[in-house]
Amino acid sequence: MLLAFISFGSHNHPTKMNINPKLTLISLLSLTTFVFGADHPAPSVDADAALAKLKEGNARFSSSKVSQGKPTAAKRAETAQAQHPFAIVLGCADSRTAPEIVFDQNIGDLFVVRTAGNLVDEHALGSIEYAVDHLGVRLIVVLGHTRCGAVTAALASDTAPGHVQSLVRDIQPAVKAAKGKDGNVTDLTVAENARLMAAKIRNEASLGEFAKEVRIISGVYDLDTGKVEWAKD
């Protein structure tokens, strides 16, 4: 570790740090590998296959009356030391829209980022970049949902109390794009917001050499039917 190569002098007479640059670099690289895992792992599932798995899982979820459960003990043991998710899902924080359930997946299958209104900020971008670079994920899904509370608030006003203001502010571009179009304005805004967030990831995420391998798509989850309607990417 880095601290092993730094000498601070005595407690009463501190001195300048004496750092061996070569050993420090080695230590930092070792620490990075320990924290983040090996660099640039090969993707376990390509983008198209990952999307097919999500669609199959959502079909199971939306058509099943009773959950069959998941072998969580075995999966927990399998994933305890390493994770290999096959898709990134940026979803809404709404308690009814958990991606692992909506797509009928287990722990370790999905790398999930959730905020009210499924909005993209620097934290979300950093999380996505990490999953692409260090976990080998090649599919990014932005998942909105019907009757989204954050979208409803943004449609009602462009101001809100506290930090909710940041939500309604960032959904305003979708509100403006949806107004005047034929159809339910809430549904239109939800779909447009998901599309705009997918575009923001496409334009702002630093995916480097993996950009050509990564597929970014948006969809809308229907609270009533349990089905996801996918946008054309």
C-alpha cells in the first residue's frame, strides 16, 4: 500500500515526505486493481444478446401470475468475489420499478443506477463509465415508466421546493419537446425524457475504445401491464 513507502519523521519533529516514485506508482496500480478489479475485462455478453435477455426476462415477468423465486444463496456465493453484470440499467427510483424484478434477473446480473425521473448526472455517468470499462458491460438501458411522479411534477411546474427543484429543472427539456404533440402528455414526456437521457449518455459518457461496442437504448415500463415498450435506438 502507498503508506508503506512514506516516512513522516517522528511525532514531535515531522519531516517532509520521502516517497520513492517507482514504488509509489506500483502501489497505486496495485491499489487500483484491488479496488476496481482487472482492467478492461472481455464482455461476457454482447449488446444485442444482453437486450434479448432483458426482453425475455420482461416477457416472463409480465406474463407470470406468481413469482417462481431465484436461487439467491447459490447466486450470492457465485458473485461474492466478483460481479459480471450483462446490462446497465438507469432507472427511476420509484419503488414499483426495480429492474431486477421487471426483467426477472438475479443479484449480480444487472448494474443498476436509479434516481427519481431516471436522470443522468455526473455520478450516474461515472457509474456507467465504470461498468463499461471495468465490468465489461456493453448494453446501457434508460428505463422510464408510466405515471412517473417526477415527470408529473415537472409538467405541473418548473419550480419545486428543496432539491426536488433539480429534478423538475432537468426534465423541462422533455416537457417542452412533448407539449403540442398528439397523445397523453405525461406518457409522451416520460418517453421523451428517457430518450433524452439516453442521448445524454451517448454524448457525454467517456466510453473510449468501447464506444463502438456499446449499445444505448431507452424504454418505458408500464405499471399496469408490466411490459417494457422499447424505443428505436
